[in-house]
Amino acid sequence: MAEIKSHEFEGFLERSARNYRLFVVYGPDRGLVSERAGLLAAKTGVSLDDPFSLIKLDIADLQRDQGRLLDEAGAIGLFGGDKLIWIRGASNEKYLVDSLQALSASMPDATFIVIEAGDLKKGSLLRKGAETTRNVVAIPCYADDTRALNSLIDNELSSAGLGITPAARQALLELIGGDRIASRNELRKLALYCRGKSTIEEHHVTEIIGDASAISVDDAVDAILSGNPGSFLHAMQKIISSKTAVFLVIQACLKQFQLLDAMKTEMEEKRLPAAQVMQTLGRHLHFRRKPIIEQALRTWSGEAVAREANRLQAAILQTRRRASLEDSIALQTLLSTTLQSARR
């Protein structure tokens, strides 16, 4: 059993990862989950271009055949050598936990397994199984804090030979976060935009990542949580006409649902009313927005909030992988969330 804290991951990857063969990577930051799973996969030494060595499965594949993981792990490769089984989209499937326990007790030689999961609550089936099962490494991935974002900014910009002013850094910190891949792609876009310059100024950040009015974005998020499609579409029209990146709205919406998730957990674990949780976790919110958040706490269940946060994470990942459809994916996802709020 081993659990790797977020700040320990890089050291673990360099020094110890090759000593393990079963990994469960989970957390609310889908981009970071995907990124770290990819780094672990590369560390195994298995060729990621060889279809005979790499077996990629979605959780739906295992739902159709619950014994498939054990079958794939025990199968002998056509040409021998190490093989990697990479599973995506896991949550709390009991058959998956049972398979992990069986494999931990008797892991076939030359086989590695990497499992990507969403946000697993403490005590949930897969997380508990990963943390308590022998030879399985659990790797949580939470949204980057300011320190992690500053490190990400420094790494990406220094590799491009760029410096950044304090004002530009502060503006950038307000526009990224929530999803590691999305943040990294925004930084690379900024670096490309400033190619040939020595230092990034604040106006460069607003020009390429968005000259967004935070109020306009908040208006859109409030309309989503209130379940008001008319107000949502009006706010989006203002955002688009101001040439603000639509991506900022879906990112802000994700952060709001992550806050709701933390609040719902606090309410359920300590049996607190919404108003009391608002005084602690919601004390930084603008007074105008507090009634909307409090109402959302009453109408959304904890399970629904977590599910919606995962859906927003997945949509953000899709916007980065299919940049040409970024606006369409974001608008469709956000409108769907608005309609769900309205039904509640």
C-alpha cells in the first residue's frame, strides 16, 4: 500500500515508480489525472505506440465484461515483453476493486496497470481499495493551488525563454487553474503569442487569454446556478461580443461546482445547515452572489454536484483536445448545466 501526496509525485516518479505495477490516479482535476497517468505510463518503459503492448480500456469495456481486466492481465503477449493496461473513466465499481485485490495478491509478470478515476471521496470503494490493498499506489490529483500554478507558469515560460512581470503573473493566476492540461495549454498559447519578446506584460495576458470582465463571467455562472436560460444566453452574448474567451466561463463554473462539492461534504459530514457552511467556506463570496450559492446548496445533492463537476472537467479536457470546437463544446455543456439547475 502506498499513497503519494501531490507534492511528492515528481520525486516518486523519478525514484520509485518503476518499483510498482498497479496505480490508481484519481481526483477532481481531470487534466492532472490524465497528465500523471501519462507520465506513469511512460515510466513503465512499455512502448505506447505498440498495440500489442498497450491495452487501452474505458470503464464501459469492463462493465460489459467484468472479468476482462483479469483476463487481459493474465494473457500472454503475442511477442512477449512488458505490457501496460490503461483504464479510463473509473469511479467506484466493485468488480474493479475486486480485480485489483486479486491482482495485488498475484500480479502476472511483466504487466503494469494504470487506472484513471474521477473525484473519489474518502472512504469510497475504489479509493479505500487502492489505499489499503497491498502493492497498489494511490495518487490523488487536486486542483493546483497558487504555489503549484506559479511553478507551472515558471516552468512553461522559462522553457520558452520568457520572463513575466508581477502584474502579468497576477492577471494570469486569476485566469488559469482548475484543470492542469487546460492551464498548461493556455500558458503555451501565451508563450507562442509572445514569441520574440523577452518579457510578458499584463496586456499580453489579457489580449490572448481574455480581456474578460470578471463580473460578466460571474453573471453567466450565477445564471447557470439559478437555472435561468434567458439570463445565461444574455450573459454569454455580452461575453462573446466583448471577445472574452468562452472557456473562462466553463472554467469559472467548474470552480464554483468544486466549491459546492466542498460545501456539501462539510454539510453532510458535520450535519450543518447551508447557512452555517456559507459563513465559513463561503465567506469570501460577494454578498450579491451568496443567496444564489446558498440556494444551489439546497437544491443540488452532493452526488449530483460531484457528477456535474466531473462532466465539466471532461468538457474542459475536450475543449483543449478539440480547440476548433472549444466554443461549441463549452456553450452546449453550460446550457445543459443551466437546464439541470432549472429542473431542480
